[in-house]
Amino acid sequence: MARIMAIDLGRKRSGIAVTDPLQIIANGLTTVESHKLVDFVLNYLKQEEVETIVIGEPKDMKNNPSDCSKYIEPIVNRLKKVLPEMKVVRYDERFTSVMAHQTMIDAGLKKTKRQDKELVDTIAATIILQSYMESVKNQPLDRFVPRDDAKRKLNN
């Protein structure tokens, strides 16, 4: 299996998280300057196999694209252009930064560490990735082909 990568795109910085090759665990990877993001992703893909890139989609409370969308759209389009075979998925990122801050508080990090915006971005990307993985895992079973023993139980 290949990894899944998640990106929390921002105007200045982008947090990046990846799964393990078995797609069981989401881990924060790093934070890069947004204008260097595409080059970072291309270099990462030379080293690791990735099957899907999940990009946080900023939305407002009414489920409309937020003001930040206009800043990230060019980067998303560039990724799709340079990686035409890659599956690129947009995923709702509302409240991920708030959740990242709460995670840091729950982990007992001191205030100075919680103010590290790069760490917040990486944790937010990890939350986006974990949420995406859970949503895929919870898809209806009709998209999966049952094993032979499961088919027998269904038919009895």
C-alpha cells in the first residue's frame, strides 16, 4: 500500500502529515513555506509512494468556501497540473486549528510551545488526515467486495 498525505494549506505555511505505508496511523511530518510546497511534495514523492493527497478545504460556518480559499486555489491547481495521475481530495478543515491548539493543551505543552505556528499547522494537517481516514473507513460496505466466508453467511 502507499501512503496518504494531508496538507493544511495556509498563506504563509503549510502543515503536512502522512500515514504509514499500511494507512493505519496519521503522523505529522513537517511544515513548509507554502510557496515551496509543490517542490516539497515532488521531492517527497521521489522517496515515498503516495496514493492520495488530501488538502484541507477552508469553509465558513455556512459550508461556503472561506476567504482563504482564494489563496490556496492556485497551489491546489498547480499540484493537480504537475501530478495529473495523483488522486487529490479536498476535505473540510473547519476547526482543525482550534483542535490542534486543544491537542497541545491536552498534551501538557507549555504556552511558548503552543505558540509555535509551525507545530500548530503540522498538528492540524494530522487532524485533517485522521478525519479523512476515519471517513473513508466508515464508507458504506457496498463499496467493498465481501470475502467468500462472508458471502456464505450473507446467503444463508
